[in-house]
Amino acid sequence: MQALTNPRLRLPILLLVAIAARWLTFGNPLVHVDEEFYFVTAMRMWQGALPFVDVWDRKPVGLFLLYAIPAWLGFPAGIWAYQMMALASTVATAWLIGRLADRLGHRYGATAAGLAYILWLDLLGGQGGQTPVFYNLLTIAAALLILSSAATPRRRLYGLGVMALIGVGLQIKTSLVFEGLFFGLWLLADEWRIARKPLALCGYGIALVIVALLPTAAVAGYYRAIGAWDAFVYANVVSIFQRVPDPLSELAGNIGEMVLITSPIVAIAILAAIRTAAQPDQRRERRFVTLWLAVAIGSVLIFRPWFDHYALPALLPACAMGAAIWGSEHWRHRYTPALLLTAALAGQIVLILQNRGRGDGRELAAMAAAVGHGPGCLYVYSGSTMLYAATGRCALSRYLMPSHLVRAREAGATGVDQDSEIRRILAARPEAVVIRPPYRGERPAAHAIVTAAMVRDYRLAARLPMGNEIVQVYRRIP
């Protein structure tokens, strides 16, 4: 394992391990329901659709603009493109984690820290293009800028660069706001420690806030200019607070899973912080990363319903701080390789099970063939939104994500009466309707509405496997 301590081999090792860790997902259009929706929405944008207005969701526009790059290639080439973007972002993030570990004085564990990040992505739902896979790169770059800023006369310029990165990240996922606040406060504390000029500090703080909010303000200004301000505000702010909480048992299961998977990384990071607390070197850097880890964990706890990938931002400071343990003489020859190999094996098992549970490109192609590519619109009542991309059929509603109309937790939180919208879609006579089996969280009233319509106006065209489910495809009776 001598190669893990050689900084010259770090980048090629991280790249090879990332490819090996994620190769089971390459080309699969059904890696995760979120990514399916992001890709389909981005494809619709190339056809003139506008997020929040023509396709409804709560995610910021920047995320869909990011996915618009691969979506320009269409289906299925764009699937490979976004997954290669995610791979590049993963490797770059892991490499910067190694650089941060170097700054903390833990160069022997720096490569292992980057590897831990890559391997734990598979365990926490980050094997594809989930939002943290992309904005984590911006966050770790901002953290390194912060640690470089105090040592240069251009520290304020560096600070503005930090908040510019955070501002872009906020347009990928708004949950980055808490880490952005921490970074901004740290910059102000550094400025006060160095200069101690109250008026200058106030001006600097205002500048930091303006830069961080500039991308969001630009998007908001655009929506106001085109007369879609209400749609923008409702999707980005109001609807977030209108969601119905999931049952306590489901929330407990979700957070329990997150704690179980992240506990080795976080425990090692905490142990490293305790062991290195008395060391005089890099004390400022270690204090920053320790506080960052606390903020990142707090941010995870705030945002329910605690899906596994919500914990991905906490991996950045945890892995970097944990490098002190990964690279210690006692660990790096035995325990570090064993833990990383265990994580790698567990990650591949998770990917295999998820692939069997969610389906793959062959199953999607079979279902797309059953739906057909002719005229007439498609309604995915429940199932994969990627069918819109695979068939090229039109949609009859701006609610492309089935859960927005079907799930109980979305009742009253999407700006439309769910049952009324389902009835409106069915009244528009879609050519094909796709329905998966009933599932936990689905509203029985919604299922009853679509089932009655299928009996009355449709015929069952196919019953096909999609992962561990049998999905029904209905065609309209002429």
C-alpha cells in the first residue's frame, strides 16, 4: 500500500478507483429516480420548457442548466455524458479532499481520504449524478480558497471567490446555504483578526452576501421580467414549507440508515480531531475543518426526510479530517486498506442490488417499445420519468415527476389539487399510461382514479418487469 502515500500517484489512483467503483452504473438510465427527472427536464428545456412554469419542481434552475449540457446530446447519449460529468466531478472532488488533507498536515492519509470519499458515494446514493456529486466540488474548492486567503494580501478577493462558488452551488441545491453562512462568518472572523477595521468589515460582509446571492438574484430577476415571479417564489420557497411530514417510522428508518453508513467516517474524523487538538501546527486549518464538519452534520439533520444522499456533503470535512487516522503509522498498513476494501466491496453489492431493484436500460427499452413512439402523449402516473425521453412522447402536465401528484407528502404542496390534475390529464386522453404497483406513500384516492379510467377507456398493452416490480402499460381504446 506504499502507493497510497505517494502524492504523484494520487490522481491516477483516484481516477482508476472511481471508474471501478461506478462502472456498474455507466450507461444505465435508471440509476436513480431523481437523476431521471433532472435529465428529462433538461431535455424539455431544449424544447422550450421553463422550470417552475412548464415543468414543476423545487430544485434550483442551475441544476437543470447543468443537466442541459448532456441533455443536448439526447437519449441515450446524454445518459453517458452526464455520468461522465459526474465521474469527473467525483475525481476532482476526491483530489481536492487530498489537497485539503495535505494542508492539515496529513499527507500520508491524503490519498486514502480521497478514496474514502469515492467509495462512500456508492453507499450513500451518490453513484450517479445526484446534486451533491456536483456541488461538493464547488464546496471543497471554496474551503481550500478560505484556507489560502488569510496568508495573502488579496484575501478579500479570495473571499469573494469563495462566496461566488457558494452562490453557484446554491443554484444546484439550496441546502448549501448553511455551509455558505459558516464560510462567510469564517472569512469575516479572519478579516477582523487581521485588520480590525469595523467599517471595512461591514463593507466586506455586505460584498460577500451580494456575491453569494448574485446567481439566485439573476434567476429571480429573469422570472420577474417574464412575469413568472409567483411561480418562482412558490416553487423555491413556499412549497418547501407546505410538504406533509413523512410518517415517523419512515423518518426514523431513513436517518438510521444514514447514521449507520456514515458512522465509520464521522467517528474516524472525530477521533482525528481529538488526537490532533493539541498539535500546534495547522491549528487554524484543523479548527476550520472541525467546525465545518459540525455545520455539515447539522445541515443534514435540518433537512427532512433524510434520504441517504443528503449526507454526502458531510463526507468532505469528515474524510479530510480523517486523513490523520488513515495515514497514521498504526493504521495505514493494515486498518486503512481493510476498511477501504470493505467499503469497496459493500459499494458494489449495493450497486448490484439497486440495479436489480430499479431496472436497467434493457428493461426501459422494452417498456418504451410497449409504449410506442407514435403520435399521442404519454402519462407516467407512476414509474420511470425516463420513459418520456426514451419514447419522445409529449406530456400533458407540468408535473412530470409522478410523486408530485401521487404521494401523500405532496398534498397541498405543489400549487394544484392533486386529484383534479390527475383527472384533467386523463380527460386529455393520453395515448399511453404507465402504472407501477401500489407502494408506500401513494394516495389510495389517486390510484383509484387512474384505475377506474383504465377500466373504462384503456386496454392493458403489456406487463413488463422494471427492476423488482411488474409495471403495466395501457393503451387508449380507439
